[in-house]
Amino acid sequence: MAGGNVHEFTSENWQTEVLNSDIPVVVDFWAVWCGPCRMIAPTIEELAQEYAGRVKVGKVNVDDQQELAVQYRINSIPQIYIFKNGQVKERIVGAQPKSAFKAAIDKVLAS
């Protein structure tokens, strides 16, 4: 499902792609059966293009990556985490307008 600039994060590449990333990382915890997840998918792809080179954007399928979902206490989806230097800096729960995601990303970039 991840397209273009959107990465697919798994427990295998999590350390390298997310925790050790030298730029902030937006992680969309989602599932195929989740309507709101599918609703924000185009927005996530737009953000990946708009912030290319400044922010890495990717998805975690919570059905396939239950270990990560448990580790980050994902109890409702979609849930978007923004990591910087291996730490969660922002968390957005539920389908939100693009402006909410942009505000959170811009805040992390500015910090």
C-alpha cells in the first residue's frame, strides 16, 4: 500500500529507518480494514512528497507488525507518531485534516 515516497516500516527495519534516522520520521500506524486509515492515506502520501528530503514518512501495518503496535501502545488507529532523534515528539490520534499533520511536522522540524 505504501507508494512513492512512503516507506513501509517493520520490526526488521525499525531501528535503522526510524530510531536511527538523521531526519524526523512520520509513522502512520494503520490497518487494511480501517476506514479512517484509508481516508487519510492520500494525505500521508502528499505529506511524503511535500516534506521529501526533510522528513521521512512511512506506515506500520498493525496487523502485520503487532510487536511494534504493542511496544508503542497503539490501541486505536489511525495513529500518527512523529519521531526525532529516536524519540516520539508528537502523536496524532484519528483521522485529522492535513493542516493538523502539517502543524505537528512543522513543530518538530522547528524544535
